[in-house]
Amino acid sequence: MKRENARKITLLLLLSSIIATGCSRLSQWWKSEYATIDPIEITSRVDALPDNQRRTLAQNVTQRKELIEQFKKAYALAQAAEAEGLHKSDTFQRRRTISENQALAAAFSTKDAMFTVDRVALTNYLTSHRQEFDADYSLISGVGAEEATEEQKELVALQWAELRIRADKGREAGLDQTPAFKAQLKFSLANILANLYSEFLDKKFVVSDEEKREYLAANPQADVEKLRGIAQQLLDQVKAGASFEQLADQNNMDGTRGAGGQLDWLSKGRLDPEFEKVAFGLQKGQVAPQLVRSKYGFHVIRLDDRRPLQGEQPTLSETSGPAEEILTRHIFISTQEADTYEAQVKEGKMKRAVEDVTLNFPVDAPRDFAIKVEGLAPFRAPRLGGGSGGTMRSATPAEKR
């Protein structure tokens, strides 16, 4: 019995060893192509830059290292996107096809600068590939695709057809099989995956009600209702006879503090729509009876003066009357932080997530790379190193008018 038990234990240990070895080999087999950056991938990217930029890179080791970091960041995020299965999505496949066609069309145009496509050929190609264009249209046209006129859409369609024809010519010439093209395409696809992962994180990190309450408790200056209450108290003080200029100097959150809240002479179309609607409706010396909420914050508005528009002959209009400009003052309570704190909280979460990505998905990359520039001696690039990083966008604060 002891001998039988010993035999079973030996078999179990042997089986565990085989499984462990198999898993290790499977892990190596499935290693992402974005886990390593080959020097040719960087040099192919650099070779496409204008000569002056390549010359600057060749002489500036700091900028070369920054470029390597950009590659590593994109490749780390690309690996994270693959881990989430985003490389299998229809969106990625469509963006991949568009990116590949753009790169091939550019490569073919460089190879054959004399090649042209006439309008008949473009129209015929578009007719036979209309369904494909319709599928690509929203991706290649951007946010304003739905607002485009039929003429604008047709112009985009013809441009798309020419790009596809040139890309097909590039394939016929075998340009898609060159090491340089494959390297450039890999970088483009890494960026597509990185952007998809950023979009994934943006949807994932919704700021919860509890997080909002915690933030507002710690940052009362971001509570829009408290700010509204402060602005209303100031309006009530003005109505009770307090000095408008003094309250503006004590409370304004823009460049008019210290100037009694006075704004420049302004004509229609140069102010926030909500501010303008109220200000132009006031009589000289009148204070708006209600708070005005603009995209910048809360305003108590007083009209100090109005006059015909300077530098132009006043013209009569059935709707607006003579062209004029107004001189106003305001007491201003900014809602900038209140309007942006959710984005800031989300950005902090996304930044931490990207930092985790750079740790969990390291990228082996050269520490430096060679650039061939006329008049400068090339050098030998060192061996691969490791590490990765990540970048996030930052919010742009609203400026005062």
C-alpha cells in the first residue's frame, strides 16, 4: 500500500510539472506583439518625418528617449486593450482597415507620384463599393458627420474612393509586405488600440453619487447650489442698497475684481448668450432682477451705458434695432470647479488605471536608436531595455470673457 501511494504521488508531481511547463509555453506563445519594440519600428516612424525634425532628433538624445517612451506607452495600452478583447471588436477591425489603406495609399503615392485617378474611375469605384463607404463614413468624417450636406458627403466619398484605389495599387506593388510598412502599420494599430482602451476606461469610470458627495464635502467651492446661494445673497445685498462696485471688488472671481466688476464695451455676439440676452434688455443704470447663469458661473449684472456701435454706421433691423454696444458691470461667482470636478475625479481614476497598465504590461524597447541624416555620423543603437508608461489628457479650464 505504501509503495502504491508513493507511485501515485510521483505521478501527480510529474503531471503537475508537465502542466506547469505547458502553461509556460502557452504563455510565451500568446505573448502580445506589442510587448516588444524592434528598432526598425522606431526608425521607420522617424524616416517618415521631415528632414529638419529628423536632424533635431539625431542631435538630441532627450527627444529620442521621449519618442521611445511614446512608443512604450502606446504599446502598453495596446496590450491592455487586447486583454479586454478590444482587438476583436468591429470598431477596431474597421479602424484597422482604414489605417492600413491610408498607409498604403501614402506609400504608393510616394512610389508613383505621377499616378492619377480621373473622375469617372472614382465614380465607378464608389458605385461598386458604396456600402463599404457608408460603413466607414462616420469613422473618417469625425463628430460633424451628421451635420454635413450631401455635397460635402459626396466630396468625402470621392476622396475615400481615391484612397482605396491607391491602397489597392500599393498592395499590387507588394508595398504591404515590406518591413518598413509593417513596422509603421504596427505602430498605427497600437495607437488605435490605445485609443480604444482610453475610451473603455472613460466609460468604465463613472463617478458615483457617493464619490460626488465625498468630493463636495471636502471641496464646498465645487458645490453649485452653494455657489448659487452665495450669488443670490450678493444680489439681495445690491437690491438692499449695498455698493455694487464694492461687492464686485470683494467677491469677483475674474479679472474684473479690483475694477468694480466693469467689463469692456461689447457688442452682440461677443458675450455668453445667456449674459447677452439679459444685459441688452436692461435700461441704463438698471440691475438685472434675477441671477444670470452662464457657462462660466453666476452673474449679478448692471448696465452702465449703451451707445451706437463704434466704427460702423448704425443700421436698422426689424429684429434687433440699431447696432449698438453696451458697458456693463457684473458681480461674478465662478462655477469652473463645480462644472469640472467630475471630470477631474474621473481623470484621476483613469490616470491610476494607466499607471497600473504600465506595470502589468511592460514593453521591451531599445534605450536609443540610430538616425541616418546627411552630414551627421550614425551610431550603433544599444540593446533592448524594459519598462512602460502612460499618458492622459487634462482638462482645459474655462477662461474669462
